[in-house]
Amino acid sequence: MDLKKLNQIIKSAENICARDGVRFTTKRRDIFNIVLHERKALSAYEIAEKLRQTSKTSAPAMSVYRILEFLEQRKLVHKIASVNKYAICAHITCNHEHDMPRLAVCSNCLKVEELASNTPIKQELLASLDAIDFQLQSQQLELIGLCSNCRRNPHKPKGGC
Ligand SMILES: [Zn+2]
Ligand SMILES: [Zn+2]
Ligand SMILES: [Zn+2]
């Protein structure tokens, strides 16, 4: 990702926090940056470890979780329930509302990429679920598969990308 795009994303994240009347504190920003710069989804533990390495400040796992929750509430990051890890939102600089995030999850290396598509599907999906009297808990689609890298190198061990 080029620097201009990165700066736009950070600016948008600041605007989203300002809109909600909440502070984009140094620690929130540090954690946001870690998720932003990593292409693979990260667990809260991995994020805490990277925070310790990069900013030389440590945060207990509990406070990392709270900050991730904060970022998730503002749709700056997504929690991928199927792997219990976090990835950056691909629509931070967009002006449209999220319909339902579509997250492509590689089952081998756990790389997660949110699709650019935002075609409305939520309403129709909810109506279909209603028809079978099913109450949805997840508000996003996790699409499990294999990324191009893992398909080319099928024998790489898990997490080896
Ligand atoms: Zn998103
Ligand atoms: Zn978008
Ligand atoms: Zn992969």
C-alpha cells in the first residue's frame, strides 16, 4: 500500500473517532497501525507482542482486547470469529455504509482480505433467515478458502506465508 493511501486511511480513522466524540489515543493509534500494516489477520496476543516490540510500551492483553473492541465497534477493524483474529477494514475511506463485511479467509496462512464489493445482500439474507426462524448472531460473512500464495505452494506449513 502506498504512503498516500495509508495516510488517507489514518485520516479517515481520525475523522471516525472525532465523529463519535472519542479520542484516538496513542495506544489506540498504535494498535490500529499494527493491524493496518499487517496483511495477515492477527490475534490479540500477536498484537500485544508487536506493540511491545515497536512502541516499547507494553499493554496487558486485557487492554489490547478493549482497544480492539473499540476499533471493531467503529468498523476500523474486523474480528474474524472463525479464526479469532483481527484484520483491517478495507472500507475505512469509503463514504458508503457497510452492508455486510465479506472477509476472504485463507484456511492455510490465515491471511484475511475484505472484499471491495458492498452490493446490498443483508436485507435479503435476513429475510431468508427469518423464513427459517433463525436468529443471526454474526454480522459478517467469512468466506473460507485458499489464497493464491497457498495454492501455489501447497506444502507450506500452516501460518508459513
Ligand atoms: Zn470492513
Ligand atoms: Zn467501500
Ligand atoms: Zn494463504
